[in-house]
Amino acid sequence: MLLPAALLAAEAATWQTVRQTVQLALMEAARAGAVSHAAPATMKAVFVQALRPLHGGDASRQARALREAALLADAHPWRIEVLRPDARDFRLHARPGLRIAPAPGLPAIDNDYQDLQHARRAPGQATDIFQANTLSLRLTYLHKPLSAPLRALLVALARGAQTPPARQGAAFTPGLAADDARGYAGQALARGLLPIVVELDMEMHSHPADWSRLRPWPEGMVSGACRRLRCG
């Protein structure tokens, strides 16, 4: 009995460390996005940097671990969905003539004088300027458990369990929703990986630009919600 208990304790400690690290990394990415017009490349660079403590602070070790995880998952080992500002926010709130030097030619939402903009809003508008100036991110990070028995259990769960988990606000979701079963999180479980899901909202401190018009996006970054295995 001591050995299984020790394995469970080690798994729980590792999971907690990974959960806290990826949550902090997403927060750092959001902070970078808030001051860089929500540039996906900037957010990715800061996120990857903030994950480095999981690999002893060694960049080469981190790169090797991410490559191995990608091979195991047959997908990128993490995904950040940029949920807001979305297409409706830009359609309703993009300011004509607003030019952003890092994003030439892209529509942008004015981050200045939001109270005045709100006071001049059209009646019945679906979203307000404060919502449009909120950066919303959802991270799915694929964690490989230490022990083979737990990985086998995840595989079994992926094959048989379809019950959606209770979501815990903007914190952590250990399972997958029913509509994810054949998607990114579902495939991860089927390969013995545990999807860690973190959601975060942060107020923008620069004019958000509509980067969704640019292709391709940095690998791992996704414009809008996408739970499928592959996102265009």
C-alpha cells in the first residue's frame, strides 16, 4: 500500500506544480498582450519563457520536452485561444482611422477615454467598450503524468467517459467536455495526457488590434474558440 500511496502523492505534487506554473505563465502572457495590442507572437514568446521553470530553467531541455510532448500528443503540447476581443467587438468598436505601428492596416479598438466612448454608445449595443477592451484567453496545457498506470487510466477514461466536468471559474478544469471527446483534449486523454485548462480575463492597456486577419498565427496560438484537434 505504501508504494501506490507514494506514487499518488508524487503525482499530486507534480500536478499542482504544473497547474500553478501554467496559470502563472498564462497571466504573464496576458500582461504582455495587454500592453502589445494583443499581439499573439508576443504572448507566445512570454508564455514559453514563463514555462521554463518546469524544465529547470534550461531552454534546450524545455525545447526537447516540448518536442517529445508534441510527438506523443500528435498535436502542439499547449494551445492558447484568444477569445476576446472577437469579431463582433471589432465590428462594433473598431475606431476608423486608428493606426497602430506594430499592426499596420489592421482594425483597432480605441483603449482611451472608455467612459466617454461608453456614454456615446448606440442604444441596445450587444457589447460595450469595456468588454471590447478585455483580453480573454483560454489555455489548454497537456501534462504527462509520471506513472504509466495513471496514463493508462486516462486512456481508459477517454474511451469510456463522456461526462462533462464541473467548471471551476477561471481556474482549472481537469477533464474534458463532451464535445471535446474527439477534439484536442479528447485526443490528449486518449494518449495518456491530462489536459489542464485555464481561463483568464485581463483589461487591455493598449489599443487591441484585429490580428485574426493575419495568417498564419504562431504555432499554439488560436484566434477565437476552437476545441477541435486542428484549428485553421
